[in-house]
Amino acid sequence: NLKQMAQTLNYLSEHGLLDYADLETKTAEATARYNALSDQIKAAEKRMAEIAVLRTHIVNYARTRPVYDAYRKAGYSKRFLEAHREEITLHKAAKAAFDEAGLKKLPKTKDLSIEYAELLKKKKEAYPDYRKAQDEMQELMKAQKNVEMFFAEEKDTAEKEPTR
């Protein structure tokens, strides 16, 4: 405990956080920054996953469209359906995904690829800041917890002495 408290005191004095209110403020700011970067990265990852799924559906839709058109021309024949079940199922799944997403016009895969690349670039650029913010937040939280523990122990000791 003494060694840990000495390390905490060194950390606090190096960073000019000898006032507990400053330590609380700095910890809250570090936590907010970490959470903001985390949310930004998670949003980019979510959108990247959406783009990947959408691209897959667009490719499946384009690849299976001639078979589905032939199926329609065949009058929705059961024999044709059995012969091309996989392609027709893929086509219907892609159409359902587009309807669910509310897409009236399909985006171009090239545009989606560009957006995906931009999101990936932003995510990679934000990651070092995220790691740095995480480390800073953890250090500050550890220091704050150590200070609170020290004062709690000191308070317990002060309360026990008068009762003797």
C-alpha cells in the first residue's frame, strides 16, 4: 500500500493534480474523451458492417436477376423454382433487405467502397488517440481510487483512536 501510494503521489505531483477537485475534474474529462472516441469508433464499425452487408446483397441481386426474370417469365413455375431455388432465394433475400432498408434506388458498389475506405481510414486514425485516452483514463481512475482509499484508511484510523 505504501509503495502504491508513493507511486500515486508521484503521478499526481508530476501532473499537477495535488488538489482532489482537480483530480476529479481531470478524471471526468478523460472518461468523457475516452467514451467519445469509443462511440466514434463503434459508429464507424457499425456503418462498415452495414456497408458490407449491403454490398453483398447488391452483388447477389445483380448476379441472380437474370434467373429471377426468367422465373417470372416462366409464370412462377414450380419446376423452374426447384431447378433454380438457390438463385431465386438469394434474389428474394436481397430484395427483402432493400425493402427493409427503405432503398428506392440502389447505391453503386463503387460509392459504398469509397465510403467504407473513408470509414476505415477514420477508424485507424482514431485508434491511437483512443488507446492513449484509455491509458490516461485508467491512470487517473487508479490514482483517484488510491487517494480515496488512503483517505478512507486515514479516516478509519482517526475514528478508532479516540475510542481507546
